[in-house]
Amino acid sequence: METLKSAVPDALKQEISNSTPSQLPSTCSSLLDYFHNLPQFHQMIKDLTDPSVALCCKDRNAALETKLKGNECFSKGEYSNALLFYSKALRLAPVDMDDMEINLVALLYVNRASTLQKMGLLLECLRDCSRALRVSPRYAKAWFRRGKANISLGKFEDAIRDLNISLMLEISSSGKRQIEAELKIALDKFKRIGIPRKKTNQNQSEVPDEPDQVKLQCLLTTTKGRGMFCVDDVSEASLVHKEDPYAAVILKKCRETHCHFCFNELPADAISCASCSIPLYCSDWCQIQAGAPKFDKSSNSFSGLEGLADDLKNYMSDVVLAGASTLDTGHIAEHRHECHGFHWPLILPSEVVLAGRILVKIIEQNRRASADSNLVGFLDLSHNYLQLPPESKLEMHIYSIILLHCLQHFYRTELPISGIMVSKPVILLSQIQVNSMAIVRMQAPEVKGPIYEPGNALTSNLEQVKVGQAVYVAGSFFNHSCQPNIHTYFLSRTLHVQATEYVLAGSELELSYGPQVGQWDCKDRQRLLEDRYSFTCQCTGCSELNVSDLVINAYRCTKLNCLGVILDRTVTTCEKQKLKLLIDAPTVYSKQVEKLKDANIAEVACHVFESDYKLEPQHCLVCDSYRDLEASCAAISQTESCCERLQDAIASNEVPTNILLDAVKCTDLLRTIFHPYNKRIAEVEDNLAQAFCLVGELQAAIDHCKTSIQILEKLYGANHIAIGNELIKLASLQLLVGDSAASGSISRITAILSRYYGSHADEIYPYLRHLKGRQDAD
């Protein structure tokens, strides 16, 4: 990229930096003509699309070498390492290669199945055996291994069938004796236990997994463009909207840990694409839906099996064809165009790969509609091209040209490249920048060992980890608010939107694009939204006074018993702007004053109710006392190194006594400078809770955790999801010391998470299940 950017003439760079959307066909055409005469450009396209130099092609020799390493680890009992080598070999192995007259992929699946069985992962073992049989239906060892797995799972009837088929296919005498011995075990256990009865419930009725979604309208607003409004009243915790992505892509950092289709964590028996080594999938279904080529050889499964009973033939057919599902009707495979020895999907940025998937979907939809492949039917989404800096405009031009040339190696003459065609992905990239959503997963520490060990207390922050990026067409019409009334979450790749409060009919439904009241102050939220999404936020949180924005970065009054806030100059300027907007609208101002009084804002800033809205930096907004903020900031800077040493000690899981005592002293000093509701105090209290937990002083950890939560409740409100996350930490500690208050904390966590996730809270928060398990154990 840097080579191409530096090669563009300055005059053309200037033309691109000044371009508007209507001028894009011209600027794209000029850059396209220039690149077509540039050897470096043609070399780059060759490097990205030539299968002979691709990094992602199958490699038989590398697969065999890796398999041998797996065999060596297996023989030493190093099963975790063996699993890694067999999985890597499966990713590299061509599906049409044999090893000692056995299909290499089938052999590797059986080897990995043996490893999984040794590790106690029986269902994963069973799935790998079935995959081996899909590739090589007459592979006796795969049927044998499957039979052993079914015995361990207590599925004796299936085990007997598996072993009988294996016995029929096995040609060696020693192999037959081994199968017969295992078959005898299965028959004996089956005779003792019999066929397990299926439990039935006569009174059970089918209940839908989720309530019906509410009726929505997409309307044009005066200040924010289109937005989503509810037609009827919406109850708290109602499912507002559910949608699958128009297109989605996994982020580079998660390629080895999460499924490339559903974005869930990969299991031990993850599978790869049959034609390339780029994607990994958690299941056969995800592999197929992504468009990976099929590699089963089930069509000639039953030739030469005349001696096999009909019921075993039917069973064999069921097992071998179980994974031979097809794409959903109307579904357009998202990986197929990337799977021909090209490695550009591995190299180009995720948002460019996502743009490629959107373009392919549009092309394929046009194909089905017998329309021209000129990218008609482009997504009707907003973009920020005009607001982009010159560097971004140039990069989007270059990436669009590269992307179309990469796609052309798949579509050939069906995708002609011109200035007009290049302009489409330029706009698309700017649409992705402001409309795409990050698909996230909740990350919590892994729980190991007995549940009562202090190390299993969750004191670190629960984090939402970005694993994918997607475009949801209807979902992109929901506007932002720093005080949202809806919340988004993801099950697999499906977007769910849920109301977090009661919403009156005709009201706009607004979600957070990231920053929220309580998380940052107004100026920082607006700066982030301007930089990332190119708009100035005018939501209620940014246009109306609220307690959180006043206290989040405030200093305390110099009078001991005064709770008034003292603001610095930048915060004062931002809050004055809010007041000015209200003063200019007297009716709104009077209503806002009543609302603020109900919010108990007077205890921290009663001056805002005065007619001259006296709001001066460095002066208390209750008693007008003065604080020298320059001196205060100098005192604060002296505590920073102490706080950093504590954080480093926590990260290393070893907190020396001297560092902890110094941190306590620094916290006491900060309390004399910062307002009691300042978020920095909450953060250092949280750090102290983690530190005291690590040194085994759990009651002190609980006390500091409670103090942190009390401050955060002032910033976010008592029922915000951030409070639920902090309460999980508190409940974890309370359970360890046998505090009966843990039950109340867990009940409150459940209530808060239900507002945001409905019945899916346990699924999204695995650690919550752990807490409930510990509570039940008590």
C-alpha cells in the first residue's frame, strides 16, 4: 500500500483529496489509468492473486510432516500438542491425496478423533469419525473408532452398528479380533442396560424462543437523517429487532480462535475449508453456509457391500450423509470467491474484505435477477466521504482498485473495471466506516480448579471483545444516543436489539455507537463520535445537563462537607453550551430544571438553577469556593507512578505489600482532590479490590469493590449494564467468603442482565453460569 501511495503524483493526490462523491468516477478513472501503466501495481495484483505464490494453498508434504509430529506427541501421551499438530495437518491436507492407500484427510480425522477420545472429548471425537467417513465411507478404522466413542457415550445400539460395519470392512485378522473384542463389550453393556427410553412430557407445549418483535417505522428526522421509531409502546426488555448480516467478516486477530462464519469460539474439533487454509469453522453447517466446497465421497459408499444387512446399510447411509446439507435457499456463499488459491483475503484489511463480500453479494443477486453486473442495487446507506481526510480518500481509491482486480480473477469478463465501477467500492468503504457494526463476544477469565479457590474470583474487568465486522441494513438505521433506550447483542452472527426501558409509541429507538453517559464526559464523547462517525452528537446526554457529565471528571470542593463540583475550563465550556441551548428555549428550560431537581443535581451544582447560570471553572457550583487546579493537577501527577506500579503488579498476579500500601496512601490523597463521584476514584478503588483479592484479603477487596460500584451508580444509574458487570465481581468475592449477601447480588445481576439480554444472559455471560453454580453448591 505504501509503495502505491508514494507512487501517485502529487497533482493526482490533490485532485483525490478535494474530490466529492459526484467527482469520484473522474478521480477513480485517472488513478486507474495511472496504475495500469505502473509495474509495481501489476506485481502487487499478481502477488495477491497468483495461486503459485499463495500462502493459503494446500500442501501435502507439509501436512504429512505435521502429521508425523502429531504421531510423535500422541505416542508420548502429549495429547494437547498432538491435537494441535493434527488440526494443523488437516488445515494443510489436500482432500484428494492418499497416505499409505488411505485418504490423508480421513486418516487425520481418525488420528485427531483418537486424541480427542484420550482427552475425554467424546462428542468431538464422534464428529471427527463421521467426517472421516464422509471422505472415506469404507474406512474400517473410522467405524471402529466411532463405535468406541459411542460405547463411552452410552450409545450402545449405535456402537454395535458401527462395530459390525467395521468388522465387515476390516480385512486383517488382527484388526477383526480387536473389533470383535470391542463388539462383545458393546453387546454385554447393551444387554444389561437395554434401549434407553425417551422422556416425554404430555403437557409440554411448544413455546417460541423469543417474543414477537415490535413494529418499527423508518422515518426521516430533521437533524439525524433516517431513524427507527416504534409504532406502539414498547415494554422494557422487549425484543425490538432481529437481523442477519448482509455481509460479515472475521477480524484478523480472531482468525485462529473463532469460527469464520458464526464467530463463536472454535471447539477442539474445528474444521477448515476443503480448498484453502484460510478459514476455520466450528461445525460442518458453518463450513457449508460459508460456501466451502464439499468433499464427501458418499456417492459410491455402498458398492461391494452385498453381505451387509439392509438396516446396517441404512444406518451407514445416515451417518455418511448426515453432513451433506446444502446452502439455505436464497443464501449467497460468502467465502467461495476467496477460495481459489488467492490469498488477498488474508492480506487486505478486514473492511476491504467485507466490502468484497458485499460486492459479490450484489453481483450474485443481479445474476439471479438476470441484471447487468454493474453493481446496480447498491446499498442505500449513509456515508461520510465528504468528511474524510485526504489520506483516507486516497487509501479508499487504491483499495477499491486493488479489490476489483482481485475479484476480477474470479468473475473474469463478467466484472469489467472502469472509473465508474471503482467509484462504487470507494463509497462502499465509506459506508462501511459509518454503518458497520462490531460483532462482540463477552470475555471472562477461564475458571480452573475448585470453585472456592481465590484465583477463581472474578476481579478483572469483563470485556466485550470484537471478533467480527458486519453490515446490518435495517440495523444501520438506528441512530446513536449517549443515553440509549435500546441495547444490541449478538447470538452467533445474528443482531438482536432489545429495549432497556419503557418507550412510548412514536418515540425514536436509539442505541449507543460506543460512548455513553457515565463512560466519558460530554466533550470526549463528542470528539470520538466526530472522529469516527463524522457527526456532532445532539442527543439528550450531549444537549441537556446531567449529573454524570458534571461529576465524572470533577474536583471536590475545598470545604470539607460540601459536595459541590469544581470543573476545569474545558468541561465548563461544554456544560455552558448545554445551558445556553436551554436558556434560548425557556419552555424547555423550565421543564429541564424540574427534571434536574428530581435527579438531585442540586447537591453537586445548584448554581445551574440560577438565572445567570453562574458556571465558572475552578469554582464550586454549590458554595463558590475556589480551588487551584494547577496545584491539584501537580499533586495528582505525583500519584500516577504509584497507581501504574499497582496495575503492573496486578497484571503479574503478584502484589508486594509495599506497593499495595503506597497505593492505599495515594488513593487517600486522590480522595482529597477529586470529587467523591469522580470516575478516577472508582477506577483506583477497583484496582485496590483486585490487589487485595490477589493477596488474600477478601473482605478488604469486597469493601473496595462496593465503593467503586457506589460511584459508578452515580455515573451510570443503578440498573445500567456496567453496574451488572461490576456486581459480578462483587458476587464472586462474596461467595468466596461465604457472605449471604451474594444471593442478593446475583439476583440483582440477573435482573439487570435480563433488561439487556432477555433469556440469553446466561448464554452471553458464561461466568454468570459459574456464579450460579457456586451459589447452588453453597
